[in-house]
Amino acid sequence: EMLGRDGATQRLVDWRGMHPELADEAAGIFGERPRTDPTPENVSFLRYAEDTGRFVSEFGMHAAPVYEALRRAIPPEQLYYHSPSMEHHNKDDPKNKGDNLMLTVTGLPRDLEEYIDFSMIAQAEGLKFGIEHFRRRKPHCSGSLFWQLNDCWPALSWSVLDYHGFAKAGYYYVRRAYAPTLASFKALEDGGVELWVTNDTTSEMEDGATVRLRTFGGVTAWEEDIRVRIAANVSQSIRRWERDDLLGGRPDHYLSVRSSEGLFPPNRHFFAAIKDLRRAPARPEATVTPGEGRELRVHLRASKYAYFVHLITPDETARFSDNYFDLEAGESRTIVVAGQQSSPETMTVRWR
């Protein structure tokens, strides 16, 4: 019970564990009975595209923290997915809801390493998808808040920063998706794709955008340069390609967009779920060199499309200029890492 603003005592309904007949009766009094059916299709982040909310005040997905955070909290003999200790630290309900989410994105993991990466991929790709959808709907959708930023306890949760301060993939995906100016792709029901630009600044934006349709092996099917001019505080579609223009949307191809003047971060669009893409995992070349002070500089280059490239260190003080990103064929990047205890020997480069 709670005290209402009018001073009257009001009842709050907890539907969990309620007898079905009582739940039906309560539904008649308090409104529609909540429907919970966490199947893979129902928990898919693609359902965000159906959301027409004016302000989306809470949404998010579950993911594991990095291995170092798990190692500090879970007994060594229970460092496997769905172990009793891992379930104890799993704040989702039911405990297998994350499995259903991964099923639609990556497939189920075979070991702890895959669980960490697969759950982070599902969370990061889902947050990216939702944020881009909500921002494209501006001004009909005037804002979004995702759950959640960080944790107060070592856990498998909705956070993008874990208890120790290690950032999950979702942290960097969200940082890019919330950039003041965003270029994003919208898949259409007829197989076409639109390119949208969202300008949340108070100034008109003018930039060049280069869009490419490429294979993951690096072959360019076509390339198009677009001049972009968007008024302040506006989101709009600037270009559309039909299904035939996209070669039918094959799973061995992807779309990318890049700013010529750096006014928006690079973005890409896949024509299938991560698990269904036709690509060979590509190991990027990596060189780690000491920088100024306590900095490290990680030089990366990809000969083929490298997905989910990320740097790992057991140092929770480490801060990355960027992390958990993709590299296109022939692309090079240098990531700056600043940390109290980081060294070339403790830095690991991984990808999927």
C-alpha cells in the first residue's frame, strides 16, 4: 500500500507470483494485465522500430561485464555461463532472457569468452538500433534515456559501465549513437534503405557524405558522394536506395557512410543479423607503442572487414579514445590508451 497525493491509501499491484484468477480480477480493477512472453522474437531489439513514443524514458538490454570484472567476483570453479554464482550475479528475470536476446543476434555462446562478447554485441547493437530509431523520429520523439549507466555491485546487468568502471561495448556504441550530429540507415519493408541525418545542434550543418556498398572482403560494388545540408535541430531523410540498387541486400555486403569533414561519426548497415552475415573473421594488424607519460598508442590496420575490434586490459583506470568499433578493409586507426597500470604487455587486441 502507499499514500496517494490525495491522502487516500492506494494499492500497488505486484503481478509476479499472483494466482491467475486473482491476476484477472486485479486486471479488471487496475487495467490491462501485463503480457510477458520473452521469446527470442519478442525480446529482439528490432521491436524498437515499432515504438512510437514521444519521449522514451527507459529501455535497455542485458550484458556481461569484461572477464576481469567476472574474475574478481566469481569463484574460479564457477567461471562459466549459468553457473550458480553467475546466476546469483545475474539481475535479469528470468535468468535465460539474455539467451533469447542472443539467439536473434549472435546465436548462443559455447563458452564464457563467447558469452561475454555475444551478450555485449547484443546489448550494443540493440542500444545503437534503438537510439538511431528514436533520433530519426525527431521531433515526434523528443528524447530517450536508456537503462543504465553503471552498477553498484558486481553483476550481469543492463549497465554499460560495470562495478569497477570497465566499459562494455555498449558504452562506446552509445557514445557514437548520441553524437550531436548522426548519420544513420533505416531499413524499409520493401528492401530499400534510407540515409538519415539528425542534427541536434543549434546551427545549420553542411558536410559531404560518402556512401559505399561493399563486400566484407573489401570489394566495392558502388560508391556515391552526397552533399548534406541540414537545418539546426532537424532530422530528415536525405537519400533512398531501392532493393535492386543494393543488389538485393546480400548478407556478404554492407553499407557504410563517412563524413568528409568529420561532422558525424562513421556508421554502417548490415543486411542480416550478425550470426547470419557471410564474412570471414579478420584479424587486424596491431602494434602497441608507449606514448607520452602513461599513454599507450595502439596502431590498428585491417586487410578485410574487422568486426567488434576491441582492446582489453586488466587496468580499470585505463581510458580509451575509442573502443569496440569496426575497421573496413584497408582502414587504419590509432587508439590512445591512458592508464595508471597499462603497459604493452597487458594490452590485448580482440575481434569477432
